[in-house]
Amino acid sequence: MEVVERKCLLHDGYISDSIAEAFSRDLSPYYIDNFGKILHHNVDKLEIIAGTEPSEFGDGQVSLPKSVLFSGRATDFIENK
């Protein structure tokens, strides 16, 4: 039996996975252009910090938007030896 977890498009897990994947896809060409190869990176560790909204019904204003913290690692230089 195979069990599959599916998350809706607005689920924080789906959003964080999508951000991490997009970051890795954008980082890889940077590595190729600047270092000639894709260097090791772990950009799949990130946190989404919930924003705040007034609790009054119908207000519709966000007083503090969501923010994203990356806790992975990536290389930005190579030491010549």
C-alpha cells in the first residue's frame, strides 16, 4: 500500500517547499556562471513566520506580512589553494 500526503496550494508546507525549490533552481545557474559547476547547497530548510491581521471581521488589512527565513546553507565563494 502506498500512502501519499497531499497539501493544498495555500498550505505552509507546500509554500515553503515551493520557495526552496525555486531558490535552488535560481542558485544553480549562478553557480555555473560564477564557479563552472553547481556547488553543494541545502536551501530546503526554511521557516515561514505568520503575519498578523486585525481580528475585526471585514477589515482586510495586514499589519505585519508573512516573512521567510532560510536556515540552509549555500556557498558564495571558493578559496583558491
